Amino acid sequence: MQHLDIRDIRLKRIVTDEPLRKRASGFQFTEGPVWHGDDNIVVFSDIPADRMYFFDPKSEQSAIYREPSNKANGNVFDHKHRLITCEHSTSRVVRQEDDGNLAIIASHYDGIELNSPNDIIIDRSGRLYFTDPPYGRLAGVGVQRPQSQAVQGVYRVDPSDRSIVRLADDFDRPNGLCFAETESVLYVNDSARMHIRRYQIRGPELFGGEVWADVRGAGPGAPDGMKVDSEGNLFCCGPGGVHVFNGAGQQLGLIRVPEECANFNWGDADRRTLYLCASTSLFSCRMHVPGLQAW
């Protein structure tokens, strides 16, 4: 299939014309891909299977990375190359230590259990920002149980002392998030409202929160995984695949994916391969513009 829906010719200098490639399949619902630069592998979650996998581009093979995963969703590596994971079934953010054990980074806010941490990013100081919708409390996604927090928020936690702050609380289903403009800007999308919001980061607080772009179109999918490349172009999952915006919020086009795409990340040594977690499969496509370095 033609994988580019070009709405602005500038998309062609970001994404190559090379065909989309299916790299692995047979999963239930893939999510949270991260590139492990030490081992040159992609680590990702399969939420309903209660597993995490890795894919080795050199051998073109995938294998189990962690099982059980506590219905793991979003992942990120910290500055010491330790994997940090959002767990749906436990409502925790955990870090994999060098000995393989899991350290709990966040599990409660104001004495109440989090809903189900979903997607997560890390800033230059090592603080973690994550979204907390109730998806992991739904049957078939996580473990069915009542919602604990009264709101669906965006949080920041400092792993050094586990201090946690709720930064925003007026979302319906907060999901993907990413930094831009040298971490002075935070974007957060809302899967239910089908849009992306933009915040200014000033010291310990967020300001703004206006709707920056709508993410709509034909095909399955909603705003989910979201990231910014090395030139400031914003990529966001949505109907039909991955929607690409420039830094001014203009939609340049769409990377069409044959299965519903929930998340993606750049990988390979040159950070020019976009790995896409799309339902039962892992796909990839090549970029002209590299993604940001993972560490």
C-alpha cells in the first residue's frame, strides 16, 4: 500500500518513499516501543498478552523480554539506561534495576492509587512525566476494577525521592505526551477528544493548555503515542496511522499503517528508522529526518 498521504510537499523531506515493512507479527496489541541503544534492539509491550518483547533488527527475530509484565504499556529509558515502565494492572510506574528487580517509582497520588499510568517521558534532570487515564481498569486491557482517582491527570514524579505532582486534571483520556523546544513546551493528547494540547513549562508548573491541533480522519485509531523529531516536527498516532505536523501545528500528512497504530519510536544507529507498534504487528519505515537521541 502507498504509505504516505501527502497534504504538504514538505512531508517528503521528512519521510522517505521507501515502502513500509512488516518486521514482526503474531501479537495481540503492541504498545510502548523504545530503542535500546546498548543492545541495538526495540523493546515493546503487548498489553493483553501480559508480556514485553524485544525485536532485533539484525536477526529479524523477536523474543520475550519480560513475562508477566503486569499489562505493561508505555516505556522509556532513564539516563542510566534503565527501563521505566507504566503498568496497567498494578497502577504503577516501575524501574528495572541492574539486577532485574523492579523498583516502584510511583503508585499513589495524595494517598490514593493511580488510575493506570499509560505513557511516560523523561526530562534532562531525570524527572518523569506520565499520563493516567483509566484504560488499565477496563476488562480486556488491564484488570477490571473501579477508577480510583477522581480525575484523569498528567503527573510529574522525581525518582530521587518519589515526590509526585499532578500538573493537569481536566482531560478526558490523557494519553501520549512529548517535550519540544528544549523542554520548554509539553504536548499532551486526549484520545477521547481527538486533539493535542500545548503547555508552557515554567519552573515547577504548566501554563496554557490550549488545543494545538485536531487529530481526525478516516480509519481506525485515535491520538495515542506522540513524539517530536530532531527538527521539531510532531508525530501523533491517529485515524489511519501516524499524523505528521510541523512545529507551527500545520498537518503535513499521514503515514498510513495497515493496522491500528498505537505508538512508535525511532531506532537503529542513525535514528532514522521509525518503528511502529500497530495492533498485532511491528512495522517500520525510513525517515530523512532522524528522531531525537534516546540517551
